[in-house]
Amino acid sequence: MTDIEIARAAQKKPIQEIGEKIGIPSDDLLPYGHDKAKVSESFIKSLSSRENGKLILVTAINPTPAGEGKTTTTVGLGDGLNAIGKKAAICIREASLGPCFGMKGGAAGGGHAQVVPMEDMNLHFTGDFHAITSAHNLLAAMLDNHIYWGNALEIDIRRVAYRRVMDMNDRALRQIVCNLGGVANGFPREAGFDITVASEVMAILCLATDLADLEKRLGDIIVAYRRDRSPVFARDIKADGAMAVLLQQAMQPNLVQTLENNPAFVHGGPFANIAHGCNSVVATTTALKLADYVVTEAGFGADLGAEKFMNIKCRKAGLAPDCVVLVATIRAVKMNGGVAKDDLGIENVEAVIKGCENLGRHLANIKSFGVPVVVGINHFLGDTEAEVQAIKDYVASRGSEAFLCKHWADGSAGITDLATRVSEIADAGTANFSPLYPDDKPLFDKIETIAKRIYRADEVLADAKIRKQLKDWEEQGYGHLPICMAKTQYSFTTDPTRRGAPEGHSVPVREVRLSAGAGFIVAICGEIMTMPGLPRVPSAEAIRINDAGQIEGLF
């Protein structure tokens, strides 16, 4: 059966039963149909005095076309913890339409480790992304409108710093000219679109603690500069209040369920290669008050998602992970060892051992944050015992443990060994979490710290203009902010074709952006794009409604 067929056959329970299972009264759920609901802000506030459960992060090696299964493992581990008698919940991100219709697919897991309703979650879900897109573009419209009606704030239209967004891959919109058509349409200027998951509004929604914090952060967005280089904020345009109104319901976390009827909070969706890659702080902190164990994921490989989870999300929200699960597949490890995709079905222990260099780099990086880490080997049918043992031996030689996980095929029954060990580690309280750099470190030094300690680069290449911009932001009071690296997810370098664990490379920073509302500096490295394009054969070509009125082609 395909993922969508398995999801369609699920025996779902009414969402009120899922809420009761984790202690959410039905009156505090805002239902969206029978199988999904939002959790009320008043209920979330009532939890503030409760103790937190244990926080478990699921991350992965660098992604490859062979697949890793990070979300699948997150869902499976949550089910596994419940299966061994623990009270557990999962927290994952919502799906962007960009990859759903592009090439990466959805974000609901796979096989017998999925979140349902799969079709809804991978498409419009509860409308959160539409609300974020609308709020973002309302600010863009009000900014251009202010300029049109006299520009009382004396904005330099050459220094408008706010781009529009849409939740779809469309390379044609990366760089545009807007306001064409004469005086009635405003002043022509160069502009562009990012994908919604790269929006600062998305980041703000995922880092805000409540509606008041949300509105303040929205007001802090810098939209443009005057001729004297002084910033113009969203609050100066008087857009922050209306934006908060559009986001009021989107700010409430979504509750759904796994195939095994366990609670899943699905909220927010920034990509980890161009944004901070974590689900919302509100969803995570709410789950921690309701469950004894919370399993969450961070996007792409640990060099991006886990690094940002530690240095941005945990720093901002006062969180500290108790254990990390690093996901790998035999197939992906072999690709990192130089095996072509067409040859992955052939046993190749030597390539596994060579490819473990990538796994080992991530292990060392995670340990540098002071958090214990175990490896989950996401099982594929073609894996051989010798290949699995090669990874287990390698991980053991690095002072950690690896567990073969068959949750894709067997659900919770296939991941109980990992679930048992993770709960033991979390309960032991051996984690001594610390971010990679202090708040008061200079901004360029923070970029260098990530590049050298996480990517193992020799140097960061940035011209004088970028270095001066970072210094200017420090003088303006933004020097305490963390760094959000925008970089290819496929490699430790900025070259997506360099697999394994390369050292001695350079990290070119071509642009820096201040996300004052979200509270971080984005460093855009190499050729990474904040508006992706569709592949030669997009997934959208295979998505359709069948004769029974069911959606086909989602994965």
C-alpha cells in the first residue's frame, strides 16, 4: 500500500477523544471537521504553572535522493513511546505547498508512521499558511500604499527591504519590477517574492509566545530605510494590528493524531535551509505541559535544523533538549560513501563505512551542545545485516548507540527498542545543554563559529559591504541576535554535490538580512534561493482526483 492508501484506511478517532487523552477539554478545542482542531489560547495560558516533560529532538544526516525519513521517525518514536506505556506527544511542522507540488513531497510521515488526515495536512490544512501569506502581503501593500500617498515617513524607495511571498515554488518571481503602468500605480521599483516558509512573519509566528508577543514582533519588522539609513518599521506603517488580526487563529496550535491515535501538534512550517526549520514555540511548550515526553523534529540535516533548533529556538524559548535522535538510512549512508542511486540495492559494506563519515560529523556536532545522542537506522527492505552492523559498530566506536527501526512497516512495534532507550536517557537527566555561542559575540564571529565548528570550514568569505552591514546592526542594538544560516541542505559545504564530511572549504556569504521581528540575522550563503523553483518533472503532474473523488499522487 502507498502512504496515501495507508492514511486513507486509518481508523481515526474524533479529535475530542485525542484531546481528552492528553488532557485538553473539548470546550478548549476549536474543531476543523471531525479529525483536527485548534487549541484555545486561554487553555494554553492555564498551563503555565505545570512542570515540563522531557524534550526529544529528531534530526538527521544530510538529505539525499535515497531518503532519510526524519518525520516518519518522529511519528514512529512518538507512537513507540506510547506503546511502552509513556505519555507522549509529537510536534511537527505543517507542509508547504511548494514541495508538495514540487519534488520533496508532504510532511506527514510515511508508511505506518504517519499523521492523519494526511491529505488535509499536506494541502490547505487549517489555513495557517494562507493567513501568514495574507498578513505578510498586507504589510507589503500598506508599505507601497504609504509611499504612493505622499511618503510621510520619507522612505527611500531604493531601500525597500520587504519582499512579497507566496506558498508555491515559482522561480519567475524571484526578481521582478513592480508598480509599472504609470503614475496611478505608484513608483516603479525592483522587488521580488520569497516562498511563504521563508517569510519573517512565518518565523515570528513560530517564535512568538502569545498574541501580545506576536503583535510586538510584527511591529518590529523592518520594511525599509530612509535616506539617512534609519529603519522604518511595520508599526510605523501601522500594519501590525491588522496583521495580528489575520494571524489570531493561525497562532493557535493544531491538534491531530497519528495512525495509532496518539496526539500530534502540527504548527508552523519554516524550512531549515532558508529559515530556522522548527515548529512553533507555542506548540512545543504546550505539548511539554501536557505530555511526559515530547518528540519534535528540526528540518533537513543536523548541520541546519538541529543547529538552529539549539541556537535559535531553544535560546529564544528557554528550552533544553534531553536527548537527540539522529536518523540515517543505509541507502543514504551509502550515497555519502559514493554509491550511485541506481546501485543502492547492492550490498556494499565498504561504502557504508565510508559514508559513516557524514554520520560521525553530525554525531560530534550534536554532542558539542552537551546533549546525549543515539542513532535511529530507518529500515529499508533491501538493507542487509552486514550493512546494519557496520553502522552499529561505527556508532559504538564514537561512544553512542544505534538502533534498527522498522516503524515504517510495523508502526510502534518496530521502534520500541529505540523508544525504551530514549526514555531512559531522557529520564537520566545527563544532558547539559548549552548553545554554540553567547549572545554578546560579534555577529560576524557568530557566523564564523557556525561555519568552522559545524561545517568544518576554514574561512567565511564576506565582502566589506556585508561586514559593514553587520557592524551597523550591532551599533543599532541588534548585535545580540543569533544567526540563521541559509545554505544548501545537501552538504556541509555550500556546494550541494559535495557529500560526506569535507573539511577545509570556504563558506561564501553573499547577503545578510535583518529579521528584527523574528529576532535573528539571516546569512545567505552560496547559491541558496529563498524562492525555490519547480523541478523538470514536478510532483504536481501526478496529483489528481480519481473517479471516486479521492486525491491521488500525494506522498
